[in-house]
Amino acid sequence: NCKMVDGHYELPIPWKYPEEDLPNNFTLAHKRLDSLVKRLERENLFSRYDTEITKLLDSNYAEVVPDEAMRDAKRIWYLPHHCVKNPNKPDKLRVVFDCAASYGGRSLNERCLQGPDLVNKLLFVLLRFRLHGIAIQGDIREMYMQVSIPVYDRDALRFLWYKDGKLVHLRMCSHLFGGIWCASSSTYALRRTIIDNPKVDPLI
């Protein structure tokens, strides 16, 4: 079901049981959010974290849950989230979603298929260094988030945040770091870029 939408590949969540409903874990996510906010305020990080949430919205990686989805969505799951700081990059703050959080004996990762390992093996990458005189290395910015989620799957990627003191329901529009399926889906999208653009060197 991979297709190009607005310049990004769109891939659905690979559910183990496509028709299965998920338990309502709103209370878990809300409780985790309140604990997170207390920690952020205690460490004076709330404004920085809010900036990162705003970046997700401004980049169209996330969106406010539409009113019609609040009423009619079929499969809903709220993702707890927390901040991670890299000691080597003290100025950087990352929003990490807990797809392994369990509620009612289930978690999002547990209900999804992982998919095949499509990452290039290091041995073959090193061997290809012998083919040419110059090697080029590149990095894809926010690779997972470059791959979109279909609208019908987005309510399974909801999360909560406070804006101006008001609780807001948000949802991801793209794949995210932490989802068990995202490495496979994002790498598949990368390979499709090569397949759909035959001028690209397949050895890259």
C-alpha cells in the first residue's frame, strides 16, 4: 500500500490484526503527561519541550485531532511521551514516544508487525568502497518522519499536550522513532526512492 502523497511516501501501520480494536488508554497517557510536565517544570525545560512539540506541528509531522475524528474514530491509542537529552548535545532536546507502553495487557508495538530488516549490512557497504575512488556519505534528516501515515491510521498515534494551560489532543501524521515497524517501513520507502527514480545509482 505504498504510495506517493504530497512529495512523501505514505505507508500504513502493519497491524497484526487489522480489524482489532484497542483499549482506551487515555487515562494512562494523561497520567504520564502530568508526570512529565512536573518534571519539565522542575528542570526548567517546559518551554524547550513545548518548542519541540510546536516543531512537529509546524513541519506537518503531527496535527491537532480534527473534531470529526474525536467523535467517529474507530481505533484510538494514546502514546505517552518523554524528553531525552544527549550529554554530547546539551542544547538538543528530543521528544520520544513510548510505543511499548502497556495498558490492558496490550501495547502498540505488541499489536504491530516488525517487518523485515532492510538495512544494508555493514560488510557489503565496506566492500562497495572498493568499486570507486571516492566514497560519499549522507544523512537523511528526520528519516522516519519523512514517511507519512494514512489518515485512517493516525488515531492510533495520538498524544496529549498542554497549550496555554488547555489539554490538547494531537496525533502523528508520520512514522516515528519508537514504533517497532518504523525502521522497516522507512527503509522500504528509501529503497522505493531508488526504484522510482532510475537515474539514482542503485549502489548508493
